[in-house]
Amino acid sequence: MNTVAVPEPISEVQQFLNTSHKLLIGGKRVDAVSGETFAVTDPSSQKELCLVPKGGEEDINRAVQAARRAFEDGPWRKMTTSERGKLIWKFADLIEQRAEEFAQLETLDNGKPLSIARAADVPLTVDHFRYYAGLATKIHGETLDLSVPYAPGAEFLDYTRREPMGVVGQIIPWNFPLLMAAWKLGVALATGNCVILKPAEQTPLSALLLADLFQEAGLPEGVVNIVTGFGDAGSALSNHPDVDKIAFTGSTEVGHEIVKASAGNLKRVTVELGGKSPAIVFPDADLDLAAEGVAGAIFFNHGQCCAAGSRLMVHQNVYDELVERVAEKAKNIKVGPGMAPDTEMGPLVSIEQQDRVYGYIDSGRGEGAKVLAGGERYSGALGAGSYVQPTVFSGIHNKMKIVCEEIFGPVLVAAPFDDLDAIVAQANDSVFGLAASVWTKDINKAHKVAARLKAGTVWVNCHNIFDANAPFGGYKQSGYGREMSLHAVENYTQVKNVIVQLH
């Protein structure tokens, strides 16, 4: 294979890439204080797409100050919840109107197939903002009855208020850049907070396009600020004494540092971190459904999904048949540039991530695991990009690195089981607890196993199903706090209790 036909981006995307990109701080588009920029590259070819500002500590300081002014003195808090909801809804409309631009930018920036960006990333982003636009008018406190023993006959009115946290720092990852921005921004805006968003340095482009739309939607200046940059900018945001809350999605290692940084002013923290999610297939499962489902669980988004079903556990009675089917599916996945119309799996986000994943593949071989599919490096036309073959291992044991550690790539490890209690214990034998899936036609078994799994989300006969109304988050070192749904409101508000004695 010597060439790969890749269509050119639409003119609007080309124009965006040729723009002189700037940060969004206090409603103004500005350069980084240092004047420095860094290159954003296309992972399918490693060619430079454009330059973006390299924000640092001083840019974070300016953004925090702008957010604080907007929160304390601007019109944002004076708006009714209905007005706030209308602005968020308008913002969703603007994203929808430019859906193709966003889809192509996600593909060029992240590497994911354009068909997936069109069908999932952009529509889910629009839906998410609309969900929180509607929720803005439905955030409320409660009234409480008091029984004060030392004040017989006295009457009291006790009520609670849900008030915004204030200035919120949000740090998002590179695997779903646009959608992760929506997960963070939607609830923060609906609850009346002001935000500094720091996108991953690998994938800043959709956040910079969002910056244009915030201004077009009429959001007051300083309510959302966007600073592109590297880890030092994220660290400055996490450590900033005038930030009231940090929301982070990313690796468990960085999550630990975020939590440590919060100690300075005891800022509120929510972290959605790594996973090593089991997919458990019982012998009575629909094997056609299970084969398709568990392959999608690990190979969706090139395996760069925190909830990826990376540990396949199959009852020994159907193990050989199912694993063979999944391996065959892996071999037949069409790998190529995300912009190519027939691509089913694109490159990983970077050469660094590619090297990391192949390091795990080499480790698996070295520890004696058997490769059933994939595992080899690409050459020729795909050799320039950060591609990894969809890979399936068998012959594993629980102490192998490929079994214990999050790989964050299209690598599946498969093992048989014969006892329900033992497989639940094995599934739970992980520092992670983000998600799991159970595959069976026995609904009683499904519910019982789901109750015993230590995971924030358990899917039954499906995997990687997300919705704005469904809470998502982890147990153990997969983090704490919940994204999406009504539950996310708790993370972005604080409760004030007001007690009035009535005469």
C-alpha cells in the first residue's frame, strides 16, 4: 500500500487552520504573554496543522482574574436562570450549524474517523449543551422542618439554596476534545459558574473554535476563558489560590497531582481518571451480539477511551469461539487516516502514545502472552502516522502489565473463567473501577453481577453507551465525582442553609 486517498478539509476548516490563533481571556482574543506558540500536528501524517498560543502561568493568572471579575461584578450572576439557559441553548445551535467544521477539526486533531466524529462527538456535544440549557431552570433548594428541643413553641423557616462554586478550572483530555469540553462546560454554565478551560496540548483546535461561538452566542466577557498550553499551564490552574474548584479528566497519575494541588486553598475537586474495564461474557450470552459488542468496547476510538472494555473475561464453554470471532474482527478493521471515507480506525493521537502502546505490546509478548491478532508496526503509507494495529492477546495472567495497567490503545487481553464468584473477584482485582459490562440472557444473573462489580458504570449486553442524563464516574483510583446528569450539579454548587425564626 503506497498511497492513501485523503480528501481535503472543507474551506471553512482550511480557513480556520490558517488563522492566527489566540487565547480567550476576559472576552478578548489575546496572544500568550510570552508570545510563544506551539505546533498542532495531524496524527495520521505528523504534518503540522497550525500554531496555537503556548499559554503559561501568567496567562492562567489573567484568565482567573477575568473569571473572578465576571463572577463577582459582571452580569452573569444577575441573569435569570431562564436567560442563562437560552444562552446555552443558542450556543448549542451554533455548534450544530457548524457541525461539519467541528467534525473535521476533531478528525484532523485527534485522528478519529470522520464518520465517528459526525455521528457521535458532535451530536452528543450539541445534546449535552441542550440538556444543561434545560436544566438551568430546574436547580433548586429545599425546605426543611425543624424540631428544636430547646425552643418549645418557636417556629422556624429552614430552607437551602444551591449556589455556584465561583471560579472553576477545567482540564480536559485529548481523546474526546469537543465532547469533554461539553461535559465540563455545560453543567458549569448552567449552575452559574465562571470557567477557565485548559484543553490538552495535543488537541486544542475544537476549544479554540468554541471560543468564537461563545462570543457569537452573547456570553458575557470573562464567563468562559480558554488557555491553550502544556502541563505547566494546567499545574498553574490547579494550584491557583483564587480558583474555587478544579475538574479534571485524564490519567490517574496526573489526577493524584491535581488532588495534592487542591490542598492550598482546599478547592473542590472532581477527577475522572483511568480504567481497566472488564467485559464478562457468560455462556448463555448472544454470541453474535457479544462478539460485536466486546470488539467495539475496546476498539472504539482506537481504544483511547477511559471506559474501554480492555479485559475480556469469557466462560470457558464459549471462550475459544468468542475470542476467535473478536480476533477476526480485529484483523478486518480498516485502519487509515481519519479523513478517508472508508476508515474504521484512525491513528493514535501522537507518536508518543503510539510508542507507549507498542511498549505494552512488547511487554505482553515478553511475559509470554499469545498474540491472536495485530501487534505489528505499520510500514509504507501508514508508517508515517501514529497507527497501532488492533491487537488481541490470550494466554494471560493477572500479574502481567498488559492486564494490570491502563494501555489506552486498541489492545485487548482475554482469559477464560468457569466460576461466577471467582470471575467477579477477578474483575474487581484492579486499582481501577470506572466501568464494566456483563453479557448474558439471564436478567437475574445480570443484576446480581452488576451489584457486585466495583465500577461506576455497569453496562448489560452493551458497552460505551453514554447519555447526558446518565451519570458517569469511577470507583477507587478511577476518580470521584460524576459527570453528566443531575448528579453533576452537586459538583458545581454548594449548599447554603438559611434558618429564620418566625414571630
